[in-house]
Amino acid sequence: MSEKSPLYKTQSELREGMLARQNFLSNRETDMSKTARERMPQVILDTICILTFFTLALFSVNTALAEAIPDSLTKKLAEFKGAERGQIVSLKEDSLTREFPGFSFYVLRFRTYPVARLPPEPLKINNLFIVKPDGSVEHIVEPEGLKKFFRTALVPVTAQARARDVAKAWLQLSQEFYQDDFFHFSIPEDSLQVAAKDSGGVEVSAKAVVNQQGGNSGEIAASLTFDPAGVLTNVSESVQIHRGIRPICQATKLLDPDPIVRGMAEQDILVMGKAAKGYLDEQRAKTRPELQQAIDEIWQRIVAEGR
């Protein structure tokens, strides 16, 4: 037979077609693998670049923080894993500068509202760090530790003017143990009272009064006693402070369909006033445009009404 049947020819072509497809797919896989191998260095390079960018960004943030505070404090904070979750604040008051020349005072605070950031042990919500003239750093977390610092670091107090200054310095530091970023304290001049002791020496009393904005109220009353040589012998303190409204989720309810819920959210934010600025900014940065506009409007009301 010199000519194949049409069926046989069709089957032969089918087999040839299948072989050709298999060869094509095999060659394609080879080409893809080759391409992947060729691209791999570029992928790795891109990944390294991205990681380097974020590493440098994080380094820049930490460097910016380190440049704002002494190297000794930066090293001290590095001893506490998780300290970076807090906020470091420099305390600059005239009475502190006068009474403790060469010392620097800082607070490391962990946010309590609207979501608490729990500090790692042994850190507390509020941590006072004192950088001494010799570069050493002292960590204080409660008034008892502050008393010890005052006793060892104060120059003897023999003048009434200095006694009043020391009382101010005490309250300016002590109030930080009770702070949650929403209290505002002031020390009225008429609260500074100095009395001579029968046994010699003096006793000075003073108050740090809470600004009543946002429903906050109360005071911290302190009394410091000095012996005839001007050495601090006793510190007593009475704390009566009450928290007002704090941010929880009010900003997210400004567009709530329920007018009662919406009105309560607006009222809470207005009562908090300018103290709510950080909270509002944080919420605004992560929400949708409609709610951003509502947050902008409530802030404009706060400013316009002087709250």
C-alpha cells in the first residue's frame, strides 16, 4: 500500500501534535526557570533595598530620639526591652534648673488612652529618669524614691525663698507620677506657705492644682520640712485627683446613625477640648475621608470656642 488511510494519517498527526505540545511546554518551563534564575538576583536586591530602607527609617527615628536626649539616657533606655513603645518628655522648669544645676529630668510615659500600652517590667506607666552631672542615670517610679533623691542632691535650704522654690520643684516632679497626658497642673503662688519650726528650721507647703477642663479636678498637696542646718528631713504628700472624660472611641462615633450616640461623642470631645488633640490626630490619620472631615469640624469648634 503506497498511501496511508485518512484515519491513520489523522492519528499520526495527532501524535505529532501532542509531541510538539509536550516539547513546547518543556521548552517553556526551561525558559521560565532560566528567566526566574536570571531575575532572582534582582528580586533579592529589591528585597534588600526595601529592608534597608525600613531599617534606615527606624534607625533615623531612634537617632532623632537619641540626639534629643543625653547619650547616657539613651544607653539606659536601651536596657529596657519595649521602652521604645513609650514617649520620652524633657522636663524644663526654672525651679528644677535653680535647685539642681547640672541635672536633667525626663519622663518616659506609656499611653493609657484610648488603648493602654502596658510597660515592660520594671518600667511603670510613668517613669522619671534623672541624668546627673557625672552622667549617671537614676530611675524613679514613685514618691518615696523622689524623697531619697531630694535628700541626697539638694544643697541645704536655709532661706525661705529657696524653701518655696524647692516645694515647686518637688510638685513639678511628683505630679508626673499621676499624669496620663490629660491632666494640667498649676502651682498657685498663694499656695506656697513657709512657717518657722519651734525647734528651728522651716516647713514649706504648696499645692499643684488640677485644671478643671475636661471634668478633671483635685490637687496634690505637699509639705517639706528642713532642720536648722537646712537638711530635708521629711516630705509628706496628699493626693486627691479625679479623672474627667478620657478618649475611648468617641471620634469613631461622630458619624453614627444614632443621633443620641453621635451627640454624646461630640459632647465628650468638646469637654476634653484641646487635650484631645493627640487622640483626634491619631484617629484622623487612619480613617476614611468622611470621618476625617467630621474630626476637622469638631476640632474647629474646640478652637473657636476656646475649649
